[in-house]
Amino acid sequence: MSVWVSRTPRAAVRCVCVCVYNVCVCVCVQGLIADECVGEPDPEGSREVCVRLEQRFGLPPREKLAAQFTCCLWKSHVPRQGWMYLTHNHLAFYSYLLGKEVKLLLPWAEVTGVECVCVGRVTDVLRVRTRTRQRDFSMFLSMDDAMATITQLTDLALRRVLPTAGLRTPHTLIHTQLTKRALDDHVLTQDVLSQFGLPRRECVCEVRVCALWTPYLRSHTHGTLFATDTYLCFSSREPGVCVLIIPLSEVLSVEKAETSSVLPDPVIVSVRGRRAFQMVGVCERDTLLQAVTDRLRTLRWRHAVYRGQHTHATPLISTTPYYTFCYDTDGEADKSQRHIISTRPLISLSQSQMPKHKAALERRKEALWEERFEEFGRGVHMFRTACLYRLVAMGIPESLRGELWLTLSDAGSELASHPGYYAELVERSLAEVSVTTDEIERDLHRSLPEHPAFQSESGINALRRVLRAYATHNTHIGYCQSMNILASVLLLYSKEEEAFWLLVTVCERMLPDYFNKQVIGAQVDQSVFEELLRERVPELCVCVPDVSALASVSLSWFLTLFLSVVPLASGVCVLDAFFCLGARLIFQLALCVLHTHTHTLTSSTDEGHALMILTSFLEQVKHDEEDCVCAEAAAGTAEHTHITTLLKEAYERFGDISAKRLERLRCRHRIQVLQSHEDTIKENALRLVIPEVSLSAEELSELYDFIKTEHLISVYWGDGVCVSGVCSEGYQLDLPQFKSVYSSLSPWQEGAHTDTVARRTFTLLDQNQSNLLTFTQISHWLDMLYCEELNVKIRWLYRLHIPPALMDSEDDPSPLKSPLLSTTRPLHVDRPNGESGYEEQLKQMLKDLAKEKEKDSEKPLPPMNQREFIQFCKTLSNMFHGDEEESELFQAIAMVTSLVLQIGEAGQRGGAGPEEASRCDWSVSLAQILASLLTEAALVAFFERHGDLRARIATATQRQYQQRAGILELEHGST
């Protein structure tokens, strides 16, 4: 393309500016297609980038590219301009300037942190940290986008390679290629689920900008409509004005109304209770209606199948007109649709008659809530505004608490869609006996023991049924401590089945990953809380530089939702606010507590003193029923802090902490927590092995990393079903992985026979027949090969050639066809000094071995027959190829072989009893083979060599990636 350039200075400057702009626009290449589309070829540019990536870094074609950015890698304060490639499993950087090539390949599994920092004159630097060093990248555009993509890919990689952490890959990405678009869609889904508190199984299907009719404002409120698999959610443009959640299970019909200049493209959603919602200005209205109608039909069919009923579906298009604005015509929802079980809340069974002043206060609260129901609606699809939280903070009346907990958390939708499920779980769980049930039984009487409801068998039995039912419902979590406290409080104000579904909602939706053996979710939130503490309470962090101790104090606050640290009445109010705002309420309240005591905490002498200050304060947080309606007056006259005042202050001071920001922080801090978990596993594995072996701690650490890399490569490019994994003893390897480790680290290389010996070694080490070898077993094996004496090594070789290591199905050549094993060779070995014959030498060696055998407490090994001895000799002969003393070793093994063969034949002719003869016609023992080997100095010197394991690991690490990846790619291509 020809470009005309003016000679005038202004035109020249304009042309240069246009060129610079075009370069800046083109520097960020995103959303490269990671896999070949069916029926469509890859874009030419994307294919070229993938080919260059494979050639430069030696990665297999199965390593897909997710995104690409142009950036600078800073090395010794010098920027290296190049390209950053973000693949499924690695961060790769390539630069070629002025004849100098720079390559960097960093697995996501090694990344310990990602952050944006300022270094010197460079304002924005993307820093990627590993355990050994950190690397800084700067880019002109898309810094935030690159950081978000790197964080997501690292988080997903650690979830896959660290199964012991108890975290699962999000369902939206399980069967999806990790393209840039898929990652962006996942971020959007997580933001929507956190904002509205939806189940984690939901996916965002459509997003539309529209306006919702809000009757309490008598106008349309502009915002965004999010349509998921089973929900319609609306959020106003201005925070706190309007939030609406409509489960599709509550929807009767979705239809479009006539368009007018006042109401463009209106959509009417009719729900149970004779209520309707009107949305206007919905772009692509017909497409949205068709998609929602299809999902509504599918949902009804699933519910019909679950209930076992074959009923006709309710018409999706309403035959009767509904109002175009929302209100409740009969004052309450259709109660016939509610599924109520026979049990009652425990507090109604244990509570005596309510005092008059408290009864009057309850009636005033109920009146306030009835007024709100009339204006904003009742049920899960009520309008949620900022004033709702202020009403919740004053305390929910006991008569409405169970209903509002179900409404605010949307646990009622799960209850309505699973009739009879809880009863089925109870029946199944009560018949089970396991470690989980034992843990539940131990904690039953520790749950609110001072409350009258749990001083009787009725309360204990209800708690037992709920906890056991949940352990059966979610076997991935089972039971975790602190669940008993939460379930106890839920049972006080909810029916038993409602308490179960509330527990499900808290554990799986509102606090994901909290309740498992490693409490990873709580640890992540502790790390997030520490960062928020430094940011929002800087005056405390200035005086207390190490705020990690203060942050760790709050672990029990997060795990029990403050129920274990404040009085029960105040804790119930915290639970009210938690169901209203979600997990961000815990962060806001914890920050408020520390902010309130900034002065006293800075003057504390040590961590114990600070803990006493916080504990004493929380124990005095009261909920005085007489003053909870008028919080301002109570705050001025009461001696204790009121929970209402504390909740309001937390919301007003830290209410800007949104669920969206918490999700961003959690994703970043989860990397640090998971890597810390990985470091703990490694430390435990090394601590168990170090006292038992002669290898140094450095050698074991490098061996652990090498085995870990082998495991990661199989996870990256294996067949997708990696049977190896991580246990308390470190990483475990299956047979193909161990063969790779054997060929790389074994000091004995058997050439073409290596694969066979590796398989026998695996069989011999796998004593429990789990088809997996632990780090401990591999460490003991290498310690024997590198550090033990000759007789131990020969004993190991001997065991490799007898059952169970040697299989009967292995092919073995006839001994008559092997010139090495011919018995026609002379047995006599000439000695230079005229020493006696082999008979006297052999007798003396056998005597020495007999003495050693008396000291040896190991179980004697069975004799070796001729077939097994042939395999033994084959292994020995293959071990010497390429050795510096190859000729001497071959001559020595020939002599030893002839000697042992004649020993076996002599024993067969002379002293074999009838029982031995029936078992094997020809046999030799370990002692005879060892004695024969000791006659040859070359063989003794060979087996007494002490190899350098660290050097071998360093050499193998350099080619581990390309070698192992190539093998896996060949295996995948052949299948």
C-alpha cells in the first residue's frame, strides 16, 4: 500500500503520530484461538504464532496458547523488548534484539505471586514471583488485562496440580479450552455469582442493559439484567438503589408487550403471588425471550422428572394480563407453593413465655417489616435496597427470622426444588458408620451447650440429623469443625429441613472452600483481610508493622461468623446481616473492630495482650432488646457496645468493599496460600525421609522438585487422566512416570534392557500394590543405589530377577544359544602369584558370607533358577556398555558367569535333595553369586562407586521437559 507523505513539517508530524498510534494499537494481541475450530481453519496469524511458540520453546502442539502481549522483560535494569506468551501451563517470553536471544519458560505451578508495583522511574511493572526469584515486565497497554489473565491461569493450574488442597476446577472451565474469551466469561460469571449470591453451578448466559420499573420510586431504574441458567438478576447502575433476584422456578411466564415511545421494547416477567416485573429498553429482546423460555421449559421438565410426576407444563405465555409494574395484590405470596416439614424451630420448643417489653419490641419490628413487605414485596423476588440492610441491622424479629434467612440467602429455592431429598438423606446417613460420623458425635454436645435447646435429646438429635445429612449430601466436604456451631444456631430459628438447606447455602455458595480439611477458603480470606487491613486501617499498620498476627486472630471470626466470639444474641444479628450482604459483611465487621481499637492495639505490649483486648471487647458486644430500635440513643447511654451500632458503623465506613473486588483479591491471594500449602507438603515429606536415608537434604530437595516436575508434565500433556497425585508423603508416580525417572537418575543404565528393569523395580517397590510410588519409596531406592555397600546393591539386583519382580511371561533366550553362558568355558582362573584353585577360594568366601549372614536379620531369599540367572546376567552385561572399563568388566562378568553356572551344575549333581530337585533342577543362591562377584576386582570397583546424584539431577532437569514431552506426544499420536 502506497502512502503519500507531505513535505510540510506539520503533515510529517501528523503522519508520525498516526504511525505511532497504529503501532500502539497493534501491540496487544488477545483472544488467540487455543484449539482448531471444527469446520473452520485457524486464523493465519494465530497459526503462525503457535508454530513459532513450539519451535522456540520445544513445547508440544498440545500446549495451547491463550493470549499474547508485547512487553519488556527487565534484566539487570535493562529492558528486553519482546513477546509474552500465556499458554495453558506456562508463561513464555521471547526476545531477539541486536543478535541476542532471550528465552524464558516459567510454569504456572512455580508462580508464588503476581502483583503490580512501581520500580524506580517505571511506574507500572508487572511482577511475577517464584520461590527463587522475581521477574518484572512492563508494557505500554493492557497491564491490568495481562495481570488478570496471568492470575487466572496460575490459579487454575494450581487447582489442577494440587488436588490435596481440596479445590476443584470451576465447572465453567472443565470442558472448555482456555481461550482469552473463556477466561473473560469465567470472570464475569464469578462476579455475577458473588454479587447476587447465586449457586456456584450457575453460568451467565445473557447480559442486557435495560430499565426496571420500581414502584417505590414510581419510575424506571436503569441497570443491567443478567440471565443465568436458572435465574434472572437485575442490578441498578447506582449501587444500593435496586437489586432484584428472580429464580426461574418462581416464574410463570415471560412475554413481550407492545412497544411504544414511552415504553420501548418492554418485557414482562410474571411470578407466583400475582406479581409482575416490567423491563423496558431491552436490546435484542426476541433473542433474550427465546433463550429464557427454553431454559424455563427445561427447568420445569427437570423438576417434573425429579418429582416423578408427569404433569402438563404451565403455559409459558400468560393468557391473562398482568400488571406492568410490580406489586402484591393479595398481600402475601402463595403459601400453597411452600414445602413445610413437621418439625418446629428449636427455640419455640425451649423458650418460655416472652417478657412483655420484649413482646412489644417484637411487635414493633414485625410492623416495620410488614410495611416493607407491602412496599418492596415479599419473598426471594423482593426489591433489595440500601435501607434493607439498615432494617436487618436493627435485628430481625424471631417470628420472621427463619423465613427471611431463606429469602435473603435464596436457600428456599433449593428447598422447593428438592422435595423429600432431606428425608432421604437422613434415612441413608443414620445407617452409616464412618470417621465422619464419629467426629460429628464428638462435637454434638459441644454445640451451644449452655442453651436449653441443646440440653435435651430433641435438640441433639436434630443437630445430628442435619450434620449427618450434609456429610452424606456433600462427600467432598463431609464434616468440618465449626459447622456444628453454625448448624446449631440455624436450628434455633429454622425448621430442620430449612436449617439443612441454609447450611448447604453457606458452605457451598456463600463461603466456598471454607469447610474442608485444609480450610483453604478461610486461609485465603485471611490473606485478603491482611491486605485490606493495610489499605483501610493504615494508622494501625504504621504502629504495628507485622499485622499478620492480628489477621490470624480473626480466623475464628471468619470460620464461625463471629458466633463463637460474641454473645449468642449478638451473633444471631451478625448472621442476619451475613445472609443479607454475604461474605463481605465479615470483612467489613472485622475491619471495623480493629479500627475501633486502633489506639489500644498500638499501645499493647505483645500479641497476647492484643488478643485479650479484642476478646474482651467482643464478649461485651451486647444486643439490648430495649434499645435496638433506637440505636443512636443506645450508643450514648449504654456501657457496652451494641451490635446494631457496630454493624451500622461497619457498613458506613467499609461498605464500599464490594463482592467483585473480593473475588479479584481472592484469586490473587489463593496463589500464595496454595503455594504455601505445597511448601508444607514438601517440608513434611523431607522431614520423614531425611532421618532414614544417607542422602543430603539438598539432594532430597532437588529430587522432590524433579519428581514434582515429572508429575506436572504428565498433568500438562498426558492423556487427560493422570493417576498420579500428591499425598502426605509428597508426589506419587505411576509406572510410565517412574520409567522416565529411572532412565534419568539411575546410576545403572541397561540400554535396551532399561525399560524392563525399570518395570521390575517399580513392581518390587510397590509393596502395597497401589500402582503408585511415593517420594519416600523412590528416595530409599536411590539412597540404596548411590550410598549403600556392594552386598546391598547385589542383593537388590538379585531380587529384581526373582518373583515377584520377574514375571513368568517375560521372554528369555535359551541358555544354549548364549555364548556368554556356555558351560564349556574353563572354571579355573589363573592367578598371577600362583594362588590356590577356585575351590579353596570359594570355601573361604562362603565361610565369610556365612558369618555375615548370621548378623543379617533380613529374610533369606529363595534360590535363583537357571532362567532367572540368565536374566540376571543379561542385566549385568547391559550395565557395562559405554563404561570406561568396558572390556575388563565384560571379561570379569564372563568369568563370574561360567563360575556360577558350574556351581549350579555341581550342586544339581551332588547334593540336591528330592524336594529341591522337584522344585528346580538347577539353582544358585545369593551367597554363591555374591561370592563369585567378589572374585573380580573390576566388578567390585564398579559396584562400589559412589555417584553424584545432584549432578545427575541437574543434567536430567535440563532435558526433562523436551524429552518427556516428546515421549508423551508420541504416545498420544499413536493412540
